[in-house]
Amino acid sequence: MVIGEQDDFVKTDEQLVSHHSEKTKKNLITRLNRIEGQIRGIKGLIEKDTYCDDVITQISATQAALNSVAKILLEGHMKSCVVERIQQGDMDVLDEVLTTFQKLMKK
Amino acid sequence: MVIGEQDDFVKTDEQLVSHHSEKTKKNLITRLNRIEGQIRGIKGLIEKDTYCDDVITQISATQAALNSVAKILLEGHMKSCVVERIQQGDMDVLDEVLTTFQKLMKK
């Protein structure tokens, strides 16, 4: 991993900050804009009394899209923030990440 | 189940339509509006370089909210459309519902 090309992470006294590359941020924002459009689309389907099964299919596609965003964030998080904190001897990050995994697994 | 109070279902020659009660539709639209706001919130967090773990937590909350919408739709679908089609002897609905379950389980 070349610092500056990948996402990196800055830890200040009080605050944890994520510094995604501009490319990653743009990718995430584009995906979230598309998801916002999908949500508006689902509202339209409900208003038009579209058959439930077709609406559920659209919801399932939106959930998959949201999962992709979570995967990208998680990858950046693991490969930068988490690695960096472990290298600094901050093992608290492990419990934090495990809690996050559980949240993503629970839904 | 009292017809008219619950969601009901109309099957025309060519088209399957879902007739949710106005109350259910309003509930679903309110939830989807909130989810749209959550998606916009997540975009804001990414733009402000919020710590990845906090962003993932927000995504997880949004996924749970979207799951609730899917559950409401699925309940209405099972208790009206699916029951009605089975009562009409249309057993194709079973494979259709199983495919939908799989989609919701796969993400």
C-alpha cells in the first residue's frame, strides 16, 4: 500500500477521522446518489400500487447496493485505519471492528 | 381478516397489482422518506471525512430500516396476495414467493 494513494487515517487527540481518497469518495457518493434514486423509485412503485413482489425485488436490489457501499467502506477501514491503529499498538480497535461486523451481520 | 381493512389484491388478465390500504402506503412512504434522509446523511458523513466506523454504523441502521420496509411488504403480500392466489388454486405463487425469500436472504 502506498500512503497517499490509498485511504488513510488521521488520529487526533480527541477525534478519529477518515481520509478517503477523492476517487473513493466520488465512487461512494455516486453509489449513494444511485441508491437515493432507487429509494425514490420504490416510493413511486408503492404509490402506483405495483405488485408487492416486484417492489420487494427492488428493495432487495437497493439492499445489495447499500451492502456494496458498506463493503467498500469496510475494506478501506480495515486496510488503513485498523492496520494503522494495530501498528500503533491500539488493540481497542479490534473490539470496535468486531462490534461493527456484528451490526452488519445482524440486520 | 376483514376485506377492505387489510391490504388486498387484484389480479387482472395481464397484470398483477397490489392494493395496499392507504394507511399501509402512508406508513411505507414515511419510512422510505426517512431512509432517503438517512442516505443523504451518509453522503454528508463521507464528504466530511467522518470516521469509517461511524459511517458503517449509519449504513447498518439504514439497512435495518430498509429491512423493516421489506418485512411490512412481505407480510402484506403473504397475508393477501399469496393467500388469495393459493385459494384460487394458483400454486405458481409458491415458487414466486420462494424466489423472493431467496433474494432477501442472499444480500
